[in-house]
Amino acid sequence: MRLTKFTDLALRSVMRLAVCADDEVLTTREVAEAMGVRHTHAAKAITRLQHLGVVEARRGRGGGLVVTDFGRRASVGWLVRELEGEEEVVGCEDPPCPLRGACRLRGALRDAQAAFYATLDPLSVADLVASPTGPVLVTLGGPPPR
């Protein structure tokens, strides 16, 4: 199974935001620079994370992006399902596969996908940014030291 670039970027973005100090906020542009992607791509991922309640955008002076408490506790499995959608790994309907009635591959792939998500379900965003990952994430972009 392979995640879309969108999901990968969203996960890396929320991870970077999750290691911000309490007084540190990042802009979408800073997240994009830290991840080495275009601002427009990061903006789409951040917008989706906001809709899911994982990231909050604060306006005004000193504003920026922060991970919500819900976002820190969010299951990685849930987050990937929300970002990827729950479509099957293989599409057997369009065009219709001639093996549909007697194929064992579809069921095996469905089981593999379930196992993939089951592995991610117990992990939270906070788990992903624990050491040694967190200290590396802190070095990726962000505002200059004050």
C-alpha cells in the first residue's frame, strides 16, 4: 500500500507543528519550507487538517498554526483513513474485472489494508513525535530564534 503525497505531506506537517514550543507558532509558508514543498500544496494539506480539527489557525499578530489537543491525541490510523478515504486498494468495478466472481486477490488485499490500518490505529500523533523524531522535526524550518 502506498500513501498519496497529500497524506504524506499532511502527516509530516502535523508532526512538525506538534513539536512547536508553547510560544512558537508557524505559518503555512514556514511549514511548506520546512517540508520542502510548495506553499499551495502545504496550504491544501493544512486546510484539510483544520477541517478535521487537528490543526487550528490563529489570526492576528502572533498568529499561526497550532496542533489542537485533539490533534495530538488523534489516532494515526484514523487520520490516514480521513486523508486517504476508505477505498479499497484495488478497484474491481471500473472497468469490471473478469475475475470478480472467483478472485481471491481482492479479499487478500482487503485483509492487508485492514492490517495496515490496525497497525496505525494505536499510534497517536504524539507517539510519532517522540524521541528521536521530535528533536529532528524541531530543526526543520520555523521562525528564527528570538
